Amino acid sequence: MSWRKIPMKFPGTCIVCNEKISVNEIGLWAKGLGVKHEKCAQINELQCIVCGGPAGCLKCEFQENCDIPNVSQLCICKKCSDEKDTFSLYQKSVNKKFPILNT
């Protein structure tokens, strides 16, 4: 999934910082994920292994202790972790993305 740089035709809300993005401001857009500021794209954030969206690094309870480049890339976002069968969803996603682990 790639982020496309677009001038905003409508106001939006950044999925990273939750601040408004104004009309005509340049934003980064990805289908199904939303928009974010260019400056917010510079922030290292992990993707949720289940849905592929931002894992929520900026709001994570472990943010102060986390060294993003050196941690597991298999984080899960708050929304997915609140689902009914979280562990099963997590297992299915990991097995789908890393089939070699199924052996």
C-alpha cells in the first residue's frame, strides 16, 4: 500500500496526530487508511499486523521504552486488540504474511 501526495480537496483529520488537515494543504492519502500530514509521515510508526493501519505508536503505553527500528514488527493497533477474538485474528494475520512460520 502506498501513500499518495495530494492537495486536500476537503478538510480531513490526520490519522497520526488527529489534527485537522485544511483544504489545499498537501496531505498523504492511502485508500482505506485515510490521510496524514507530510510532517507526520516522517514519524516512525509500525503497521498493525492485523489491519495494516498505523499501530498507534504515538499513543502506545510502551512508547517511552520502545526502540521502533529494533522491536518486533508484529504490533497490533488498539482497535484490533479490542476485537472479540484478538489472538485468533493475530495468528491468522501472522500466518498469512509469514507462511514459513506455519511449518
